[in-house]
Amino acid sequence: MASPEAGRKKKMVDTDVVVIGAGISGLCAAKLLHESGLDVRVLEARDRVGGRTFTARDPSYGYVDLGGAYVGPGQDKILRLVKEFDLKLYKMDEEGKTVSYMKGVQRAVTNPNDPSALSNNPLDLLDLNSCFQKLDAFAKQLPPDAPWNAPRAAEWDSMTVKEFMDKECWTSLARKMMGLLTEIFSGSQPEEISFLFYLTSLNSAQGIDTAMSGAQEMKFVGGSMQAKYVISAVPPCLLHGILFEPSLPALKMQMIQRMPMGSMIKTVTYYETAFWKEEGFSGTALSDKGPVNGCMDDTKPDGSHPAIVGFISSTHARELCEMSPEQRKQAVCKHYAEIFQCPEFLHPVNYVELDWSAETFSGGYGANLGPGVLTSYGRELRKPFCQVYFAGTETAVKWSGYMDGAVEAGERAARQVLHAMGKISEDQIWQEEPPSIDFPLTPTEADPLGKILPSIPQLLYFLLAFVVLLVVLAAVLLGVYLS
Amino acid sequence: MASPEAGRKKKMVDTDVVVIGAGISGLCAAKLLHESGLDVRVLEARDRVGGRTFTARDPSYGYVDLGGAYVGPGQDKILRLVKEFDLKLYKMDEEGKTVSYMKGVQRAVTNPNDPSALSNNPLDLLDLNSCFQKLDAFAKQLPPDAPWNAPRAAEWDSMTVKEFMDKECWTSLARKMMGLLTEIFSGSQPEEISFLFYLTSLNSAQGIDTAMSGAQEMKFVGGSMQAKYVISAVPPCLLHGILFEPSLPALKMQMIQRMPMGSMIKTVTYYETAFWKEEGFSGTALSDKGPVNGCMDDTKPDGSHPAIVGFISSTHARELCEMSPEQRKQAVCKHYAEIFQCPEFLHPVNYVELDWSAETFSGGYGANLGPGVLTSYGRELRKPFCQVYFAGTETAVKWSGYMDGAVEAGERAARQVLHAMGKISEDQIWQEEPPSIDFPLTPTEADPLGKILPSIPQLLYFLLAFVVLLVVLAAVLLGVYLS
């Protein structure tokens, strides 16, 4: 690993492949190439490896993942590495009631999938169901490796997620949920993101049910060169900081200007005891009020270091980023006390946070694409330039934006280099990952009712038809009576 | 001017102020500081000055502006410099018929402002008029220096220009015109751009009439350091290529990720004679068909080097950027032959072009902001960081994106430095520019009818009211007849 200082010295290093970025994607590329017998050098601008994953360690809290942390079934590439390195995963503790805090009202349910957590109004739930069904149906229409070729790509890429919400969400609850999910998953507002990009992300994460539940199921225990080939494994927007000679092609250059990172501050607040468990809460909560829209229990698997992890995302992150950590800690604790209705949250014993938006060498978590970008520039994502190949989770087809996508992208770029060297054939570049045996992806228990329930406009049409029928019936009866 | 090589050597240079970028903004900042008696160094990554202005010279065509070229009344700062340096301006030759080419139909009118150039359907023109009136009325509601504080800022920044079009344009002509203007002025598609940003640009260019006519009225004749202060005069997205220690604040860093440059290829095609003049055309044409949506005469003021300048913008630029210059030349000439219905355009004697999207050290022409950016990050635009002050036309209040805005921003940043040094007071930072005496801004001959003509929905309401009135009248007459 070379420091930026070393890079500035323009020391010539003769090697087969240079990998830029020692995140998961870059390290996976280097590992595969090293195992293929090549000489590889990895460049990293930070004084640590890991990129957008970062495990902080301190006696006061043991270890804590301040970056990417969650792994779920279906993420077979990262699960393969877990097995290879003999790492341990632990299942998230979801016992206790899940809280939703909407319009100042707290609702707590035992089954986290219980829709009554969100509203008691069946119209709200019908509407939310039909929105989710539509999203899933749309997402399935995308070719995973080329969403810009979908029949409706142009239409979907010319609208924002907010436009979909304006058109399809009839109730304020459905709007609110769609908005919250966008903010939490991407760190951006629904109006900032292309609807095609949103569907692509959903599809890449195997649909809305898997994305919402499975992807956050498990965590880890324990917490200028001369080369024949280069693999860039940095987030796209950082490519701007690299001076290419010859310069990058116009489309590639314009693409990296259009892939801004989301706004996200990850916070972990520690308490003496997991008192929320005693009060029957799991620690999981969703809130339409800021600064934390989503939080969950982050206590260690052995029960030590009781903690709540909370995500400050999108506009909340932009509002709070200029506060001191102490001020943010107080805002977060006050928020927990309010949404759980539990004043004990005001007295933490420790607080750790990382503002990923302030990280010069990554930003966080992932790149978000506005309208028009995928259809105009999507084809450039994985296109090599001279001897430079592009990795990084943003270039993954499956689980793009996740750690699993970083593995896919790194290994694919490494195989592109091996192919360019004539060591493997072109059809070996893309390799299907065998499903994990230890953590198989079981189909989520899809609510069979969900698929047949009407949407709000369908319900309105039905009611209208019913009224028309009644009127016709009344007219016929009147005719009969008069004759 | 230091070459990138010199920068890399980390030579220490003791100076008062370092200006990064030798475009108009950076040079104006340096000029003002130098005149104030300070020691100034200007850094430039290219081997030329001028930034987004670039005059190419060659015996075959004399000189040609491949970047910023047009100046108009109201742009008093750049007009002051024109006078100071004794430069000559020449008025664009607009004699002859202006062409509009829509849906494959050529219309040519003598008065370029004649709306019948666009359509003979009065509904089309009513609709276009009411859209423009609304745009102007909205734009005037923005505080020029803080559009994010406008009463409707949040609403307008959460929608794209396309959403405004979907909502307000009833005819395909109005939609087409709005779309074309967006593409030509910004190099982006209407769905890529925030409506608030669009209004801000309009307001900064003194309203839609001035922006559309006056701003393109005249052209020019002839064609690691150690410092106390730094002025950055590079386009915002290039700041990513500068390593700041300490690093830029999170908001500033996220802002520069959200200011991509438009896509624009400027082409100049030369002919033996200005044969189009002989056929009665001015050379100005607007076309809904690509690759050139807008073109005009670019013959020298003395009549030499007859030429047409054509702009390949937005998606057309992205489609054509991978062609060879020869292929692009042929596409452009074929286009002119079709829209002017004049096969002589197929035989150029010379062709010069510059793909600004491929320029590593600028991109072109200006930054375009998507939804949500101005309200979340606008406040960061001109905010200094440590001893670094930010210039560049994107940071201008008036004529942002134009050469005039570059002058404003450079001089303002220079005065911010002078203020920080205690040489001027805070209220001297922003200085009102006296109107140019040589080129005064005369109010555009606003069509007085324009302001009172109804919009399409108003017309529909009127028709509906008329029908209701007729029905009521008929019923009353029926009653009278029956009695």
C-alpha cells in the first residue's frame, strides 16, 4: 500500500497490475490476480484499508462497524469470502416490539412485518401494497446488466422517484414510506434520484422484500506508477481526482460528474443496559421525524455494549453535519427518547459516529444517479479505457452498492485483466456465483393476498361501477313502478 | 502561469494570493488584486489561458471562438473590460430569414421574433406565450443572491424542468420549444435539471427575453504553493481534483459532486460563399431534429470566411462524441442541407469544432444542477473555506454561466481577499456595476398583448362558461316557450 506521498514522488514501480483503492472491491481484485500468479500493487490514499467499511476499535465499546456492516442471504459472493476467511456472522437480534413513529404517534408491533405498525386505515395499507407491487413488477422488467435497454427505460429515466410517488401514492402514508425508504437506503431525497436508477437498485438487490429485510440480516463478529494494467476500485466521483493521460473519454468524464454520493452519518449510541429490551422493544424503529429516520439494536452478540445504531440521512445529514459531535449526540438521544417514549435514552454512556459525507476518499454510502444519467451514460459504467479497468460496488450488476457488489466488481475487473493478458477466455470474465450453502436465500414469505388486493384507483373504479349499477337498477325499478 | 509539472515539484512560492485557473474569472481576480498592489500568482493546468473561452487561429479561417463568444447589453462588467482593453465588438448579422424546422417542416420568417416561424396554430402560440409569461413571473420571485430563500424554493427545487413542461405545456409546440431552449442553453435534458435552478439561470440573465435575444447580440473582433490567500476560479466539479488539507467541509464537497457540466460540442462550418444570404436566409435556425438544434451565421464582420456556427448539445452531443470529426462534419452539413432545404451546405471548405465535454480542465459550458441541490447546498456556493475564496462564473449572482458572471465572481473573490487583509470594508465587497454607456440595456420590446392573452386552461374555462351560459339560456327560452 502506497501513501499519497509515495505517489507524488513519481517513483517508477514495475508491476503487472496496479489496483487503485484498497476497499473490498480493490482487495478482491488484487487477491484474485495474486492467486493467478501476477505481481499486483494496491494504492490507497487513506492510512487504512477497507474503503467504505470501517471497524473502529476501542476498549470502551470493543468494536463497531461505522461503515458497511450488514450481510444477508443471496449475497453469495461476500458469503463465500466469509467462509474462506473463517469469519463468523451473527444474526441480528430482532426480539421485541418494532416501533414506527409517524405524525407524532408511536405504534409498536411484535411482528416487524405487521402492517398495522404503520397505520390502522386499510386504505393506507392497500395503497402501500399496490405501490410496492408496482415497484417490484417494474424492477423485474429491467435487464440486470443493462437497465438502460428496458422497454420503458427512457420514460423511467426522465422522471424522479418523487414523480412516481406523486402519481402512484394516493395516501400520505404511502408517500411517507416511499420517501423514508429512499432517504434511508440512498441518503438522498426522492426528487434527487432517477426512477430508473431506483428500480435498478431494487432489482440489483433482488426485489423490494429482500432489500428491505434480508439485506440487513447478519453482521460480522470481531469487527505515479508504471504497470501493464490498472484497476480503479474507487467510487466514481473520485476518478475526478486522478489525472489521466490521455484524458478519459468525454462520456466517461461526464458520467463521473453525474454520480454524486449520498449524505449519510452513521451513529452508534451506547447505554449501560439494553433497557429497551426490558420494555419490550427490539430497538428497531422507523420515524418520519428527523434526525434519525431508521435505527436498530447494535448490542454485541454476547449481550455486551448495549447500543442503538441510527442513520442520519439525506437532508437531516446536511442539516446536522455542521453541528459538533456532542450536539449531534444530544439530538439523537432526544430523538430516541421521543420516538420510544422512554426518557432513559437521554443518558448514553458512549457515542461513536462517522459522517461519511465528509470523507474525502469515499463519501457515503453509494453513488446516486439523477434523471437521464443511466440512459445516457450507463453503458460507460464497466467500459475499460486503455489498460484501465473499473471496479467498485457501483459497477456491480448484482447487489450494487453493497459489500457483495464490491466483491463481484473487483473479481470481474481482475478477470478482465486476465482476459486481456490472454490467460482466460472472454466467456470466463463473468462467473455465476454458486448459492451459499450456509445461508441460502429462501423466498420471502410473500403475502399471497398482496398480489390480488386492489389499488386505490381500482377501488374507486369499483365503487363508481357499483354506484352506476345502483342507479340503473333504481331507474329500472322506477320504470316498473310507473308502468 | 505554472505548468502542472511545476505544481508537482512542490516548490514553495511566497506570494500574497494564489489564483487557481486562468479563465476570465481567475484573471479578473488577479488583475484586481495586482492593481491593489498585491503579489499574485495564477495557476493554470492547461498550456493556454482563457478557460471556457478559446479563440483558435489559423490562416484558413482567420480566428474563431470555439468557446464563449457572445456579449449583450446588460452585461456591464464584461462591457467595462471591453472598453478598458479597447476591444472591438461587432453586431451579429441577422439579416435574412430565420428558419425553424419542426416535425420536418421548414418555416422561414424575416422578423426573427415573428411567432409564425414556429406555428400557424394560434393555440400553439397562446400556450407558448403563457408558459413564457409564467416562467418570467416565477423567475422574478427569486432573490438573485439567494434563490433558495424564495417562498416556493422547496417546491420548485423538488421538480425537474420536464415536470413544469408536463404540467404547464398543453401543446406539443410549447413542450418542444421549452425542451429545445433547455438543451441549447444548458446542454442538458429538461429532466436532468431542477426547475429552481432553471428559474435562477433565467433570473440571473435578466429574464427570458433578454436571455433569448440580447445575450447573443455581439461578438469580439480579433478573437503546491505557499500563499496567504487562495482564489479558486475553476468550475466547481474540478475542485474534486484538488486535495485540500484540511479537507473541504462535507457540504462543500457534496455540492461539487452535484454540479455536473453540460454536454456541448461547438462546431463552425466554413463555405466558399455565404450562399444562404443570397437565398434570403440569415443563417439562424432552430430545429427539433438533431444533431444541431440551434445554429447561426458566423461570417467575419468584413464578410470574410463565410461560416455557420452550430451547437450539438445534450443527448446529441453524447451520441456524436464518439464519432470522428469527419463523421460529425458530414452529419452537421447533412443537417444544414435538410433544414435550409439547400444542398450547397453539403460542400464545406473547412470545419472546426471543439467538444467541450471532453475537456478535462473545464467541461462545457456550465454546471447544471439537478433537483434538490440549490436548496440543500446553494448557501455553500460563495462560502470561503479557511483562506480559500471561490470565484468562477457558477458563483456569480448576475449573468451566472456567462463571461460577465465570470468577471463579477473573480472581482468579488478578489475583494473578499482584500477585505480579509483589512484593506477594504465588508460593504465594499459587492459593488454595483454602472450600466454600460456604449451598450445600454434597452427594455426588450415586450409584446403588450403577451401579458393579457389567456393561457390554454383559461381559454378552456372560458369556453366551458360560455357553453353553460348557452345551456341556461336555452332552458330559460324553453320555459318561456312552454308557458
